[in-house]
Amino acid sequence: MKRRHWTPEEDADLRRLYPDTPMPALMAHFDSTASRIYCRADRLGLKKSAAYMAGPHSGTIKPGERRGIAGEFRPKQKPWNAGKKGWQAGGRSTQTQFKPGEMAGRAQALHKPIGFERITKDGILQRKVNDDMPIHRRWKSVHQIVWEETHGPVPEGSIVVFKDAGPRHENITLERLELITRAENAKRNTIHRYPPELKAAIRKVARAKRKLKEHANEKPA
């Protein structure tokens, strides 16, 4: 449709007809598109009347009215695909759907093969042992693997740790490892294992941090 300017006569007609006339009728009257009519009405500050907005042509949902009822499921209604397990849409759908174990996109780019090793932010060397879910079970600490190769699975409630403070991602030998309970591990990680002067310093730092936090949270009067 060729673009043209609105004439004064057309503007007068639009002011008279727009408030109460459905868009299809306006399009036929002005031989124009809906977007062009809406744009001109907006420029002229025209609005639909309250009577039009309350009528069936407005397209608005009235209080208590429901749309899409025809597509809703009724109680005890049988879905169309009931009993059609493995149903195929036909055409090229079988060529484009994912196969079991298949990956794409970011998942494929980040995937590591079984046997791949990585170092965690805590300096622990881990090895990928499977591709199964859940994800956190795909990786196991290498020092635990070394221990289990000799002693078998780690008992529930226990943990394999290093005896020394050396690097935990290299020179991982059985001699450096020991099996302790998780309770013992928690105890070792508390300040009670430090000398008295170091424990006192740690407590002072903790108190200072609490004071700073309390001061930061205080609201001005």
C-alpha cells in the first residue's frame, strides 16, 4: 500500500469514527492499515469510548470472564497421546532430536572425559571417575582414590586426610595419608589445636571483625 499523508477531511472522519468503530471497519473506510490508523489516532490524542471498551469488539477480558476454555482439559479427559510412548512426529524429527548421552552447546564445550584431573580452589587434586548423575559424584579426590586402592572404600563417617601440610595436588602417596572420623577432622580444624598465644590472637581478630560489622550495621539516629 502506497504511503500518503492524512488530509484534514480524513482527520475529521477519524475523530468522529475512531471512538466507537471497530478497526476492520476503520481499515475499510480509510483504505489503510491498522498500524497507520493507530499511529494517527495516537498523534491526534484519540481514545476508544467507554462503551466500546465494554463491548465485544474491544478484545479485553471482563471480570469473571475466561478465555481459552475450549483448549482446557476436563476432569477424566483422556490426552491425545495416551498410550503412545515413543511417538514420533515424523519428517526430520528423528534426525534433530537428542540421543541418550548426547550433548551440545555449552555442555559439550565444558565436558571432560573420564580420567581427566583438575585442581579445586582449595588445592585438592580431583579425577573424573564417571559421567553419571548427580554431578557432584562424577569427581573424586585423588588422595581418596590412592587410599581406597589399598584399604577399600572409606567407611561412612570417616574421611581421608593428609598427615602433613605439603601440597595436596602433587606427590600423593599412601605414606602421606590417614583415615580419621569427620568429628576428628572438625576438631582439628578448630583453634584449639593452636598454641595459646596464637589462639588469643585469633580471638582478638574475631572480636575486631564483629565490632566492625556491628558498627557498619548501625543506623544513624
